[in-house]
Amino acid sequence: MRVTCVYTVAFAGLLAASVSWAQLPSYKMTTRIPYQITTPDKVDTPIGTLEFFDGVPVGKTTEMVYDYVDRARAV
């Protein structure tokens, strides 16, 4: 029983090592996302710094933008 456990641990170690050396597959039809259309994590604007995570507003960013839109419409 103990020998089987040792072999299992050794196999798991070999598998982990081979996976870490393997490269991700590259497909012919893979399209790279252009840098120009990505959203940065922080954008400095006249109303303040807007923060994003993967293009989604974080924290008070949404509130700041809605306040700005309300003031712009009022003017």
C-alpha cells in the first residue's frame, strides 16, 4: 500500500512538471485583441480618476460618471 502511494506522488510530480513546461496551443484562427480597444485600469479625467477592472467600473467610478452626466444635462 505504501509503495503505491509513493508511485502516485511521483507520477503527480512528473505530471505537474510536464504541464508547467508545456506551451499553450496556438490556433490558426486566433485573433489577438488590439491594444487600442482595451480599457486601462485607471483613466485620468477632468472629473477625477476612473478605475476599471477588466473594463468594468470599480468603486465610485460609476457614481462619478452619473453625477457628471446629471450636471452636464442640467447645464
